[in-house]
Amino acid sequence: METLNLLLANLDVVLGVLLAILSLASLIVSGTRTPDPSSKLGKAYRVLEWLALTFGRAKETGKPSPASPTNPAAK
């Protein structure tokens, strides 16, 4: 009960921190390329995607990706 009262008393601070985390994660995800999912960086990036609420197909643009060494099928 005491924890709930503490959260309710500081609701503006709690929401501010949550929105700051969401905004920062969105900025990082939108400004970086997606790393290989099997690497450590890829696993951390997946957590960032969830924090930024960009999961599922949220990042798909409908445009074919350019050919690259990591995507040989897009030639």
C-alpha cells in the first residue's frame, strides 16, 4: 500500500521518466541500421525496439531494400 501511495504521489515523475525512455529508444532505433539478430548488439537492439514500441512490422516501409552484402536477395 505504501508503494502504491508513493507511485501515485510521484505520478508526474514516473510518467516523465517512462516517456523519456520511450523517446530516447525511438530516436536510437530510427537513426541506426538493424544489426544482425544473432549478435549481442542485435539482442540489445531488440530490447530497444520493444522500449521504442516498434515491434512487429512497424519499421517496414513497403520499399524493397537496396542490394547489400547482408541482403543478397535484393538485387
